[in-house]
Amino acid sequence: MIPYKTAAALVPSLAPLQATQAEVFDRIASDVVLSSSLWANVALAGFSILLFVAMGRSLQSERAKLIWVATLLVPLVSIASYVGLVSGLTVGVLTMPPGHPLAGQEVLQPWGRYLTWTLSTPMILLALGLLAGTDRAKLFTAVTMDVGMCVTGLAAALVTSSYLLRWVFFVISCAFFVAVLYVLLVEWPADAQAAGTSEIFGTLRNLTVVLWLGYPILWALGVEGFALLDVGVTSWGYSALDILAKYVFAFLLLRWVAANERSVGGADPLGGTTTMADD
Amino acid sequence: MIPYKTAAALVPSLAPLQATQAEVFDRIASDVVLSSSLWANVALAGFSILLFVAMGRSLQSERAKLIWVATLLVPLVSIASYVGLVSGLTVGVLTMPPGHPLAGQEVLQPWGRYLTWTLSTPMILLALGLLAGTDRAKLFTAVTMDVGMCVTGLAAALVTSSYLLRWVFFVISCAFFVAVLYVLLVEWPADAQAAGTSEIFGTLRNLTVVLWLGYPILWALGVEGFALLDVGVTSWGYSALDILAKYVFAFLLLRWVAANERSVGGADPLGGTTTMADD
Amino acid sequence: MIPYKTAAALVPSLAPLQATQAEVFDRIASDVVLSSSLWANVALAGFSILLFVAMGRSLQSERAKLIWVATLLVPLVSIASYVGLVSGLTVGVLTMPPGHPLAGQEVLQPWGRYLTWTLSTPMILLALGLLAGTDRAKLFTAVTMDVGMCVTGLAAALVTSSYLLRWVFFVISCAFFVAVLYVLLVEWPADAQAAGTSEIFGTLRNLTVVLWLGYPILWALGVEGFALLDVGVTSWGYSALDILAKYVFAFLLLRWVAANERSVGGADPLGGTTTMADD
């Protein structure tokens, strides 16, 4: 039992948290490897936004526009995410638990990455699903399992009480990922075949599956897992994956949609037009 | 006005928060009643996931699959939620305000429960609504009011500045609950009648209404309200309600859907097929 | 490297954060200008809820009901938001970074406003979009860009490491706002023309556009930006904008829907009825 109000005045009460954001900001700014891994994405996301706005301006059909907006949201979320990391707002300093290779040490943890993946990766899946001509149930599955994957990945990164429980969350996150992979590799290819978008869907799905497998591998090798890579290299790893899985992916998708609008501009399989009635 | 950066180095700045997670973890681990209330749900959620995957494998129609995935997400969210509680990541230590029976004392607050209910309870309502053949407006009402109920319940649990305002949030949360009950008790029964799923809907609705009423009652009797029950008993109360309202509910629903797929496999009332055009 | 567990016992570990909520609560309660700006909204939101429930009771068509529930959610979210601010739960104490007019000073930051706008403003756009007869792609654009605007506005308010990055987030938030404005000013007016709801849509859109422009202007002039206005006046500014853009807006919308249900009660453009098939 402690007195309800401590003698401490208001002034210093949030000082520790406040100091941290400014100090993390300085620490990031003074680490060239880490810092460049973040600013490179701010720049590329900004360039992608301008490029994608230009590429999508002439789209007419509802489904093509929906794909375009979902794709455009990927670099939009990304630029906000990376500015948040650079500012230190979404970067914590965590003490690793006993058993972890860096046990007892304080490690910079850019947890904002996981938070914003929760918002950006569903957009990638929405765009892919619309391209394949998904139905509602499959899209719902892909998106909810993807959000589950990101949120439990965030938890895996933030647990500091037990090394074992970090890996338990890692395994749960991977289980959600398996459900996403199932939709990508089994369900949607058949839909894309029927929708006549098989070729481009296949290319983008392969790109997505291969690159997305890189994230849990990096988690395991990086600071959060076995710590074989240091903070800056881990961060560059994620940044490189983001560049390929987000901007390059989105560019290829939009270029195809802009050139083949008629192929995706037909009946919207989510919209309950006549194609739905055949279910 | 304080100097922008305190003299304190980075190292100790987040130490208090860090220490807390590890200490909460130890405190939970050393309390057999509390600890068992959490691990029991981890085990049951894990078993439910495996069982439900097996039960749903042969479903074919879109609506049946959607019900299945929504139902499967309930134990998936639950296992992540309970691992979060066990780790201490989503458990706080709050000092109760003057007026509260435990005023000035520090109490373990597993606020992660409220956060994850925000994600799992909409899935229960989605499954029930699809079973009843809901339209979009009723489903939107049920889900948004349910999210409002969970988020304001979270706020009720986290307010430590005023005993009165804890109960104000409790009342707001109950007002959202009344809206959910209205959909469950007035709107959907008529839809289920029309859809021919009246019997199973009635059973599952009764189970849901009775069990969901248990949560605010437990809040009032438990540590968060009048504190007639201690932390471990309160936690077991929520865990028991979760077991019945989540895994048992989901099992009954899936067993029925698997055996009666044709009854739910017809036109999707949310999808705008021919049944929609009659609205 | 610090020892994994500090000598500090559990008891004082969260004391700083705890003390803050109670102290912020007292500080708000003792500032008549600030306090009245919050309680006025609690009262008006409560009154609006009762009024709107009464106004919507006789609505029959699905689309009219959907507009009604979305509109009703605006004061429901609002009352929860303002009780959260009054309690101190969603109000922080931030030290402004060098370069800011209040550099080094601690400022009360009611960040809960941004969080709850993320939930309430999509409801306003949903109601407006349904009134205009939007398609899925435009509604998706408006809502996702709006959420992006609110979340990056929250980030702008919480960054304390760099004055420049506060404004970078402000600019990103405004870029999202431009996308929302594009839908409101270019896309939906044409839809409303086709749907025969042009007059009321025009009125409500003008009200929304003018008032929503007030928020970034107030951010720039208030404590968060150039600090030309103090905390109490800034808070009254937001509260006055909320009163007009939320309760008055919602009242005008619901009054029109209640009197003209037939005009919005037709085919739901999001529902894939026959009007969808013509896309």
C-alpha cells in the first residue's frame, strides 16, 4: 500500500518517457547504418506515392480503382511508419530476458514496424485478392489471419519477461502466416485462373510469398531472436524486404492494372453482381 | 519548466516499465489460482483450434466457410490473448482511486482481456449474424456497438483518477451492450425465422446472452468494481465465462454448420445476390 | 548493461504513470476553461444520443437504418472520448522539443481526441457516402484516407523529439486530408446528383468541408503548433468544432433522412443489387 499521491509534483512524472523519445531520436540519428535504413524508405515511399498517383489517374472501373487505392495506401502507410521510427516515437528500449543472447542488455526495438504492417499488409492482400477475383470468405480469411500475424509478431517483439514466451508468440504468429500462405498458394490461384489474371497473379504471389518468408527468418536471425545480426543490419534487412515487398510489388501490380484495366474491370466478385448469384 | 534533457542517461529511463513486465510475470507465476485461470485457457484454446480446423475442412459454400473462419478466429485470438496475460505484457499494476474498496492499493489489472475481446467478440457476432441471415445494417450495428462496449470496458478498467468515472465508463459500456442485446433478441430472431435457422440460432443466442450478461456482473463484483472477489477468483470468473462463451459456443455452432451446411449454404444475404434485390 | 531486475520493488514501479493520471485529472478539474470545454461536450453528446435514438426509431429501409446507426455512433464515440479526457486517462503531459515556442515546457496534451476521431470521423463519411450513393471504391478511399489523417495527426501531436518532425507528420496528415477532400468535393457530388440527394448532400458536405478545415488550422495556431493559443482556448476550439461538425451535422442529416426515407431507401449501391450490375 502506498499513499495515493506521491510527493512528486507533476513536472518530473513523465520525464523518463519523454527523455527516452528524444534520446532514442539522437541515438538513431548518430547510427549511420540504422538511420540510413529508415531514411531510405522515407525517400522511396515518397517517390512511390507520387509515381502511383500518376499511374492510376486514368483508371475508370470500380475494381481497378479499388486495387489502385489499396496499392497506393502501402507507401502512404510506409512513409508515416518510417517517419515515426526516425522520430523515436515508435521505437522502444527493451531489456532482453534471461536466456536471450543479449540477456540483460538494452536493445533498440523499432516496434512501430509491426504496428504499421498491421495496416499496410492487409492492403497488399486486398489488392492481390481483387486481382485474383477472390470471394468474401477468402479475403476475410487472408486479412484477419494477416492482422493476427502482425499483432502477435508485435507481441513477440515486446515480451521481455520470458525468452520462451517470445518464441511462443513467434510460433503463434507463424501459424497465422500459414493460413495466409494457404489462401495465397491454394485458394487464390484457382480463382485467378477463372478470372483470367493467372499470369500476373502468379508473378506477384511468388514475389510476395518469397519476400514475406524473409520476415520471420530475419526475426529469428536478428536482434529479436538469436541476435546473430546487430540492430543496424536487422533494420536494413527489414527495410530491404519492405522496399521489395511493398514498392516494387506495388509498382508491378499497378503497371499491369493500368495496362490491362479491362481484365480487372468486369464484374466485382465481392459486389454481388451476377457472378455472385452463381455461387 | 524543466531542462529538455534530464541528466539521467538512457540506460535507466525505461527500467521501471521493463521491471514491471518481468515482475508481473513472476507475480502471476507464483499465484496458482491466477496462473491456472490463464493456462487453462491457453490449453483449451489450443485444443479448440485443432478441433475446429478438423471440423471445418469439408465445408464448401462461401457462407459456411465465412462462419467457420469467424468461429475459428475466436480461439486463435484467445490463445494470443492468454499468452499475453501470462507473459505480463498486457497486465498492469494500478493504484485504485479514493472511494474504491481497495483505494490506494495496487492491484494487478489484466487489461489485455478487454483489448482482445474487441477482436474476438465481433467474430462471435459475425458468425451468429451470418447464421441468422442478417442484413448489413444489423450486422454493422451489432459489431460497432460491441466494439464500443469492449473499448469503454477497457477504459472503465484503466481509469484510476476517479472512482465515479470508472462507473461512468461502466454505464456507457452497458449502454453499448443494450444495443447489442437489442440486435440479438429482437432483430436477428426474426431473420433466423425467415432463414430457417431458428432453432440453432435460438440455442446459441440464449447461450450468448446469458453468458455475456455474466461479464458486467463479474466486473461489478470483482476487483474492478466493488472488490467482493479477489484477483484470482475474478480472473477465474472471466476465464470460465470465456470457456463457455467462446469454445463451447463455437463448438456447438460449428458442429451444427458441419451437419447442416445446406441450410446456411444458400444465397448470402450480405452479398447482394437475388435475395438482396428483394429488400 | 544493467542488472535484469532492479532492486526496486514492484510497488513504486508504475507510480509515476499512476500519479500522472490522478494529477492530470486534478489539473483539468481546476482549470475552468479547459474543464468546461470537455464537460460541455459530454452533456451535448448525451443529449444528442437520446435525441437521435428518438429520431431514428421509425426508419425501415436498410440503407436509412445504416445511415442512422453510423450517425448515432458519432455522439456515442464522442461521449466516451470526452469522459476519457476528463478522467485524464487519454491526456498526456509532454515536454515540447527545441524550436517549439514552448520548448522545454510541459504541456497538457489531450491526445485522446485524435484516437477517437479515428473512430468517429469514418462514421461521418460513411453516412455522407451512403447519402450520396457512393460505390465501394470511393467509400474505401474516403475512410482509409480519413483514418490515415487521424493516426498521423495523433503522431504529430505526440512527437516530442523534433520540432521539424512534428510538422512533417502535420504535412502527411494534411496530404491524407486532401484525398478525403477530393472524394467529398469531386467524386460524391456526381453520385449524389445521380441519386437525387444533391441538395442535402451539398449542404452537409459544405458544413463538413468548412469545419474540417478548421482542425488543421487550429492545430497550427494552438499549443501543438505555433502556440498562439493557450491550452484552454485550443481545447475550446476543438470542442466547438466537434459540436458543429458532429452533433449539428448529425442532427441535420438525421432530420432529413427521417423526413425523406424514400429517397435513400432504394437500392443500396454498396449491396450489389440491380444498380450494381449496371456499373
